[in-house]
Amino acid sequence: MTRPITLFTGQWADLPFEEVCRLAGEWGYDGLEIACWGDHLDPWRWDDEAYIADRKAILEKNGLKVWTIANHLKGQMVCDDPIDGRHQDIASDRVWGDGDPEGVRQRAAEELKNTARLAAKLGVKTVTGFTGSAIWKYVAMFPPVGDDVIQAGYQDFADRWNPIIDVFEEVGVRFALEVHPSEIAYDYWTTKATLEAIGNRPGFGINFDPSHFMWQQLDPVTFVLDYADKIFHVHVKESVVNLDGRNGVLGSHLPWNNPRRGWTFVSTGHGDVPWEPLFRALNFIGYDGPTSVEWEDAGMDRLDGAPEALEFVRKLNAITPPDAAFDSAFSTK
């Protein structure tokens, strides 16, 4: 199936937007999933026609299109508790302000609304990102926490995100939450609870990234099939589980490239994600949106890895639509 292959610019935001566009264009990417940090996109300039025209001109000059923009960093701040120095490190001065936690959350929410407005001005239909979570801190469930606390966390998410999604739906844009550790939805069942908490609204769905499923021992193919109507966007990023009796799945507070971690991100196609069955499942559900390369391998130069990943995804996109055997095996799931 022909799908656009894009490069997510979040890991390239240390470079000027023009330079990232030049590189992606020379490598042969179809377009970018543009991050709303660095100098790449500023949601607060959503109504600046000259600014928007400039972004479009840079893309066009390099033969690139945009189907998706991303605002993971500010989305994280909408629900997180606590808000602390970690957030200050990734927040703009405008969102951080005086650092008052509730003020940070409110300003982050306003930026997400502006992100929807900016997407609409760019002709983009999907924004990817995070939501944050008031209850991720309870993931170990000790000291014991009551279900009332967990349910209050989902209600907090709904209360904060419903007004944001109101704006998304008003301007004809969808928000795709990346199911990910530290989010309100981080696995199969928390995704179900999250979608239910927000009333399964049409403007809220999933940015599917299977790399976060492997260390949790989740089946990403089953996830795609079961949440088919909510898969709004797809990240292609690889991970590998490295359990040897000493290394644990929680990572031991070690950096990504430390060999004592129980899992890490690696070069696309060199890890544990079952890519071929996954792309057959994406074909089966009729997903025809972008397949966006998110480069996070700390052990490989990204200038070598990004073009290699492009070729890998091209081969996956060449997998034919499901045959009768696949249809028979998966149509009832």
C-alpha cells in the first residue's frame, strides 16, 4: 500500500527547520511530521499568515509535504502532576511563566488549542502528542492506592482535554495520543479506559508506536486490530528487549545507550518489533496515513540512520494488501 513516509522532527529540533527540510528532501522523504519546538513550528503564531506562508515555502522548496504536526512536550504538561524542573527543561518561557503548576497546565492547554488552529491553517488533519497523567506516579500501586484515586485521574484527564478537543473538532483536526509510558494511556487497558473517559470522541485517537509495547510484552498486532478505528497516525521506531537476569524492563534509571538497561531503542529493523505482521495488519484495517520515522537510536549517527530507515519503511509499505489467509485469521479479532 502506498503511504507517505515522513520524518518526525522532534529529535532534530536542535537543527534549524530549513536544514532539517534540506536533509529530508535530499534523502527522499515525502514530508515531515513537524514538531512544535525548536524553531520548527510556533503554535502561538497560528494566525500569522506570513509565518505560515514561510513554513510552507520552505517545505515546497525541498519537495516536502506535511500531513501531521506534533506537540508532545506541551501536551505532557496539561495533566502531569507533579509539575517540576523536568517540565521547565522542555517548556518555553511562555508556557512555564512563573512555574506555578496550575498556571503551567493552563498555558500548556492553550498552546494545544493553538496547535489545532495552526494545523488547520497548514491544511493538516492530525496532531500527535502526549497528554500527561496525574496518575502515572501510581503505576507501582504501592503504597496502595484506591480505585477512586485512579478514576479521579481519568476524570482529571477528561476535564482538561475535553475543552482542547472541542477546539480540535471545531477546526476539523484530530488529536492522536501516543500510547506511551508516563501518559494517561500507556498499554492496552489504559487505552480503553482513556477513550471511554473522553466519551470516544471522534477528535481523539491514537498515534501508534509499537516500540513502547515490546518491553511491556504487549502484542502490537492485536492492538492495531482492536483499536483499528482509532489509529490516526503511525510512528516507526524500533526497540529491543535485553533481559539477562540482571537487566530489568523498568530501565534502572540508566540512560538509553547503557547496555545494563533491560530495553532500549535501536536502529529500525534491528530489534523486536514484528514489522511485517504489523504492516499487514495496517493494510487489513485500511490505514493509509503517514508512516513517520522517529529516530532515537543513541548508538547510531542519525545522519546515517534516517536514510536507512526510509528504505526500510519503503519495503514495508510495499507489502501487498491482506490475502485470503490473513483475512480469515484476523477478521474475527
